[in-house]
Amino acid sequence: MKRVFTLLAILALISQTTASVAQQISKEELIFLTPDWKGERFPDGRPKVPDAILKRMKLVTHEEAWAVMKGEKYRYQYAGDWQTINPDSVLVGRALTATFMPGRPDVHRVTDDKGHTKDGRVKSQNAWPIDMLVKGDVYVVDQFGMHEDGPTIGDNLGNSIYAKTGNGIVYEGALRDVAGLKEIGGFTSYFRSYHPSHHNPEGDLNTTLVGINRPTRIGKVMVMPGDIVLGRDGGVAFIPPHLAEKVVKTSEIIRLRDMFGHLRLREQKYTPGQIDSRWSDDIEKDFSQWLNAHVNELPVPKEQIQDYLKTRTW
């Protein structure tokens, strides 16, 4: 009898756990879909790229990230043609995704009922994913390009997002209250359009939330929860978590080589043709010696430079 009660208790716990995450991908499936990530994860299975990598990512350019991802056969990781808030800043963080679809009364009704009665959510659907955000996240939303009567985010939710994450958003649709959103200091964001209306006006159900932290689509990119968002210079790249460190390290080496090359060009030690082509052994040796001499002064972690130098034969 004791075993029976224990089994019933376990089943009840599983039932409660399943109910609380019914709109989310399961932890097991998310781990299954991100097999190349071997590092830390959030409790729900979302890859958790270290904060140190996120900090270093802020200096990465799209060209550098693109080259690494293309070399790894990830060809559809960049989305452009955005409107922006704080366009001169860089947006970096871990993706938390949400997916909306055109409103459908039956799906919307049961989703709403479940969220309010079983999950204990008292807010409207557009606030549910926002409640899950943590520091370092970027809220990535597929709002299917909805424009008039489409915005699910204005300055109220924008302030909540920023307070939770310290970041902005990537939003495949229209925002409202853009003037208010611009007043939020670090709310660097990418969105498709602006409209002063609000989603789901009375009598017109036009959006339904169908997924939280599931794979979603932004432009021509499949975005996975935990992807690293890099927004800068008018575009957004979504970097698979297992490639984030490689992207950062590649960028840092390129940055150092550019610093060295520009310095030697100003000194007229080498010609542009020598620097623009594959470097000779003599230039590579000069570069390694320069790194050693300036290891404590360069804008790249000392440990990374030392690791790089270990691979050198000069």
C-alpha cells in the first residue's frame, strides 16, 4: 500500500510539472535538439553560455560571427532590415523565445483557461514569457510580422523586460509606445514596424501564444532557446551556443592581427600586399613576439593570448 501511495504521489508531481510547462518544449526534447552543447543548462534544459563569453561577445562583428558559423555549415543565422532602438549599442544575450500565431478562438480559449486556472497565471498571454526572463536573456518573439492591431509590447512590458534582463528584444512584428521604449536606457532592440494600436482589440482576436522557449523563426533563421543573440549595426545574428566560444576566440585573434598589421603598416615595416595576403613565417614570428611583449596591454583576455601562443611554433 505504501508503494501505491508513493507511486500516486510521483504521478501527481509529474502531472503538475507537465501542466506548468505545457506551452514549453520538454527539458528532454530541448536537450535532444541541442546535442552539441556540453556546458551548463538552466533547469528547463536551455543552454546557459557563461556570462564571461557574453561579455566578450560584445566586441564581435557580424562578419566574424558569420565566417565561423558558415564554416560550420550554419548558413541561416542572420536576419537584417530592422528598425532599432538604441542603434549605436550592441545587444548580446541568451535567447528566450516566444511564438505567436494568428488568433484562433478554440486554441486561445483553452490556452487562456489553462494558464489562469492550472498554471496560476493572472496576466494576459503576452506577459507569460516575460515572467520567465532572467538577467542576460534576450526576449526573441515571432509575432509573424503583425502590424496594425499587432503589438504585444509597449513601454510597460518594455520596462519589465529591461528590469529582468538588462537587455532589449528581437521582435518579428510591430511595437507600440516606441517613444517610451526609447527612454529606457539600455533597451537596445530590433523590431519590424511601429503601430500605436494593441493586439487583440475587443471583439477581434488576432494573436494567440502557441509556444514559450520552443524553436521559433525570425526572418529566415531557426532560433533555438539558448542561442546567443548578437545585435549590432542594424542586423541580428543568432549563434548556436556550442559555437559561441569559437566565435569569440576567432574574433579576438582577428582583432589582434588587425592591431598588429595596422601598426606595422603605419611604421612602414611591411607593405599592404604583405599584410593583406597570407603572412610569411617572418611576419608570423614578429606577430608572436609582439603578443608576448604586450600581453598585459591588449584588449583580449591574457589567458586567451597565452593559449594562442601555446599553439605557435615561433
